[in-house]
Amino acid sequence: MSFVLSEDQQMLRDTAMAFARDEMPVSHLRELRDGGANGVDAEMRGKLAELGFFGVLVPEEYDGVGLGMVAMGQIMEAQGRTIAATPLLQTAVMGASALILGGSEAQKAEWLPKIASGEVTVALAVDEGTHHAPLNIATEAERNGQGYTLNGAKRYVPDGHHADVFIIAARTFGEAGQAHGISLFLVPNTADGLSVNALNTVDSHGAAHLTLEDVAVGEDCVIGAVDAGWEVLEPTLDRGRIALAAEALGSAQAAFDMTLEYMQTRKQFGQLIGSFQSLQHRAAKMFTDLELTRSCIAAALSGIDENRNDVAELASLAKARASDLIHLVSNETVQFHGGIGMTDAHDSGLYMKRARVQEALLGGASYHRDRYAKLNGF
Amino acid sequence: MAFDAPEDLDEFRTSVREWLEENCPPSMRTPMKDDEIVWGGKREAFKNPDSKVWLERMGEKGWTAPEWPAEYGGGGLNKAQARVLQQELRRIKARPALFSFGLWMFGPALLEFGNDEQKKRFIPDIVKGKTRWCQGYSEPGAGSDLAGLQTKCEDKGDHWLINGQKVWTSYADQADWIFCLVRTDKSVKHEGISFLVFDMETEGVEARPIKLISGSSPFCETFFTDVKVPKDQLVGKLNGGWTIAKRLLQFERSSISAGGFGGTGGSGILPPQEYAKQHVGVDETGRVSDGDLRARITDHLMYAKAFGLTVQRSTEEAKAGQEVGHTASIMKYAAAKMNQDKCELLVEALGTDGLGWSGDGFAEDAKKATRGWLRSKGNSIEGGTSEINLNVVAKRVLGLREHQ
């Protein structure tokens, strides 16, 4: 396991941090929100593509840069710092991973270069209920002569409101709860019978509910083997969980830094509030949690690049701890700021809103604790 | 640090491996038993005779202190070689030859602050485990506020004269020598403290064990009545002891967080999830049937894993030459919380089996868990309370100011 960045990775981190700070500050998210953009920003997507961020996981033979998950994690952490809305998690991490892990040669050749160049956005659509439960897939894919017919619904799909193509997890066999019988389908947003209902979400990043009514897709749209989509889906989700944990770490660090700065400027009773021991100890505990969680995320990111066999465990560790961390830090950020923290004009609230979405997506702390315990045999 | 070509290291590894093969007795390659730990010193009984042989051989090589200078009896290895030695010892599951406050705390401080004569006099016997050291820091009136210590040290021309009392002196009743903070100037606080070492057999020194809630007595009250100490046993400058004390506390905190905690329970205790499975039971899917307990055990396991990864990360960052002060300062606090949480979970998972004290009515491992749980309450008190550690993080790491 490697905890120290290589020169390339460090350079990418510096670039991503500078870009988030200069081009996607929190005020930019505010502008998107107030302008009703629902987190969609074509111009910013173009800039991210120019920097090569969409192709970090994509191998060079498909026009990517193939730098790996540790590198991708640095970008996710950077965008987390400013709670920026980008399609990177869905497109560059999960979309790319599903195709890399399970795609046919033709699928890879068609889609990976377009992902790497930022030409298309992808959205993986898994959950059907209000809580992450990737085995509980009831959406049906029925075999017909030319391919499959899909019927069902997907809830709160991140980037669903502006994705060009979806990867839909559907059931070709068995029933909800079983891993066997899940298959993955590439479905363009123009497909007949697919309706996309954009959602105004609390974090201003947007998302969509999907409805599939007799959506017909060809056989060449299946990613991985029929009925064995879980073998692609689970590692894809784990990559997403680790990347999202890295994003949440960036948000937690930024919210913590903001709080620390406030502690060193705000005065009450003629004293800096940062001199009050009750606040100092809470800050020191948050700092401890930040450092411990940072190690988990670094280990999980490098676990992917090293192809370790405990990736599932590391992913759940990273996502559970990152979820708990951002929950605590975002709440304390509001509390430490007092009245100003309750105002829309201050950024605290934006971090807390995004925090809850980061926690819920791809499984919260309780989901991942349960999974971690199962993986440890109890 | 000298650069080691990989082939040189390979050669070194081969020689270490051969030496260990020849010199590490077979029983020293089995898991450590609680009552076979070797602390060295004049009173060491070597319950397992092999442990004596093992200590003598390791001490002769200086490998109990691999990176200390060879001129003082240390191993004289560079970092890369020391790592190889560590790996090879781990490979054959060798027991540590010596547990010692001299190795972990006093030795590093003496190498940094002592004069050449003192190093020649004390370091070789630490390496060989011939002298067992104890630490005279806390006093009845100086716990968290350590610099408030009052043990009086007067300059009597040809010797120092010590009067006062220390408390929480670990294993003072079994130690040969003590390193001790004393007051040499009452008019100032931190700048009036000096660092002395002396023989525990000196007239006027008395150590009385303190019985803890766990039933064990690892600590003593230590009394000094007109104790005469030779002048050359002052380490560092007169009134310059606080600098050494602080540095030494860092060594202490890092050795505690590296796993030197009392109360982990020792050998034979299973992890909490195993007791939960046995005593609480599992449902049809194999989950511990008390979901709340299961979640809290998992949370602890994740914390422990995060802790271990953070130790690994800071080691790697240090190797890469990065600033590690940040990580080091949080570890003592985190280690105390981790160990205490674990001990609480063990007792809870054992149920009433975890509430025994002695006798045949309770299994050995369960009784150890109970005693360990009681002992673990000291983890957030000894070597700097958790509150003091949080103060340190707030001030030194986060840069927050003191309340005026």
C-alpha cells in the first residue's frame, strides 16, 4: 500500500486543487443554483475535459491517460473542497470503470474515447428505493428476439438529468436480493420509453428519477455477461464509493479549515472563540478523525491500483468513515459559526447540504458498517 | 545516512537471516507469554532460560537498539538495515528480547542531551538489559501540570541533595536506576527544573507499590529523604531539564501509541466479535444477533484499522522526508480511545462472564479481559491525559491560542 504520492500524482493534485480554487469556488455553485442551472455547466465540463480529468482512469489505448485511482482521488478531493458539481464521479469514475471492467472491445472502443474527451456524460443507475441497496434490483430486462426490453424505475440518479447515456442495472433472472441475474445495459438518453424527471436536490447538484417503459435495447448493449452483471457492478460501485469518500474528505477538510479560521477571528467576551477549551477539544477531535479517515481513503485508492484482494473491505471502510466524518464536521461547522452559519449567505449550509448527499449516495455509514462486518465474518 | 545499494542490503539480509537461524532459540519464536516478558536489570529472573540466552546474544550485537551508535554498544545500523533486521525478526516471529524504559525513553533522550561520559556509562547497560530504569516525573501535586513539580534538589557543593516524593513511578520497586525531574530553582517554573539520574539503592530512596482497581501494582509511590546524588549525574544543563522532559514525553507518547499500552489484556483474549458470536449468538445470516452491539464492534474495528493505516502512513511520510508532526501528535489520544473502546466491548460481549474477578468460576481469558478493562481506564490518564493531548493538538497543530 502506498501513502506517498508519485511526482505525476502530486502534479495532478496541485493542478486540481488550483483549478477548484480558481475556477470552481463555492461562489460558482451559488451562481449555478441561483441561475437555476441545477448543477449543469457545459463550459466547466469543457475545461475539466481540457485538463484531461475525464480520462484519468481510461487506458492510453482508448485516448485516456491511465493514471489510476490514486490520481483520480486527488481530483475528487479537490472538487470536494469547493463542493463543486461535476460529472466526474458518474462519468470518469463509475462509467469508465464499468466499461473498463466489463465492456466488450467494441463497447470500449466506442465509449471510452468519448468519456476521456468529455464528449459524453454517463450515469450509472442502480438504486430503486430511497436507500442504497444494489442487490434489490427489480427493474426487468426481458429477452426479446433482437435484444432486451426494459421495464422499471430508478431513483435519485446523480447526473441523471443531463447524462447522454445510462448504464442501467436490471434483472434478467431471479428476484430482488440476489446477485445472480443482474445485468448491465447501456441505454442512450434518447431511447424510446425512457423518461427522465429532473430533481431539484438540496445540494443544488441535481439528479433524476428514471422511468423505463418497454425500452428496447440490442444485445450489443449488455456490459459484461448476461446474469453476471454483479461481477462488474460491485467493483464499479466500490470505485465510486472510494472516489466519493475522497470527495467527502475534501469537503470535510475545507469546512474544517473554514471553521478553524473563524475560531481565530471571531471574538466574544473579549476573547477569540478559538481560545475556549470546549471548542478547542472538539476541533482537535475533528482533526484526529480527519487524519484517520485520510489514511483510510489513501489506502483504498491505492488498493485499487495495486489490485488488492481486500478492496471491498477498504471501500466500505473509506465510505463509512468518510460519511461519519463529513456528518460530524458539517454539523460542527454550522454550530461553531453560530447565527451566521444559519444564513444562506454563508457557506456552512452548503457544505452541510452536500454532506448529506455524499453520505447517502452509494451507501451511508450504517450500510458500510454492515457490509464490513459481513466481510469480517460476523 | 549512507546510501545502500540493494545488493548490499541483500547481503546484509542474508547475514542477518543466518545469524538469527543460529542464535534465536526455538522457544523465542513462539508467541510471547505474559509472564515471560523480559525487562532486564538486576532483579530479572528469566522465567524461561532461553530468554536469557536470547537477550545476551541480541545485546552483544547491539540489536536491542539497532540504530544506536556502535561506540556505545548499539547496533550501529542505518535505517534501511534496521528495517531489514525488523523484517527478519518478524519473519521468524521472534519475541522482543527486551522490554525497557531505557530503550524506549531514557536512552534516546540521553543520546540527545547527555555528555560523552554519561553515554559511555549508561547506554551499553541499557542495550544489554543489565540496568532497568524507571521514570520519576509525576508528583502528588504535579500530574497534568507536570512543571509544577516540587521535589527539592539542593547543591551541596560535592553532591546534590534530594528531598520529595514522586508518584505513578512505573515499576520503581523493580528498577535499578531512576531518571528524575527535580526542582533546582523555586523562583521560576519551567526554567527551574533539572534532570538527574541515580541508583535506586541510594540511601533515602523508598518505593511503595500502589494497588490499582485492576488488582495489579505496576506503579509506585517513591519517596526521597536526604538522597545524595553525585554531581556528574546531572543530565544536560542545570535548570535545563524541562527541554529534556518534553522531548522524553514525546518518546513516551509515541511508544505508548505504538502499542505499549497497559490493558490490552495480553495473550489469549479473542477479538470482541468472537465473544459476541459465542455469547450473544448469530442470526440465520451469520450476523451477531444484537444489531446495536454488532454496529459498535464494527465501528471500533474500523477505528482500529484507520489507526493502523495512519501509523503506516506516517511511517511512509517520514521515510519520504515529509513533515509528520501532525500525525504523531494525535496518536496518543486516538490510541487511548481505541484501546478503551475495545476493552469495553470485550466486557460487554462477554456478558456476566466478563464480570468475574478470580477463581475457577470464570475462564482465564475472560478474567484477563476484565482486569484489562479496568487497567485500560489509565490509558487516557498516563503519559499525558487525553485532555492534555487535545490541548497540545489545539495549540501546537491547529495554532489556537490559550485562553487569557
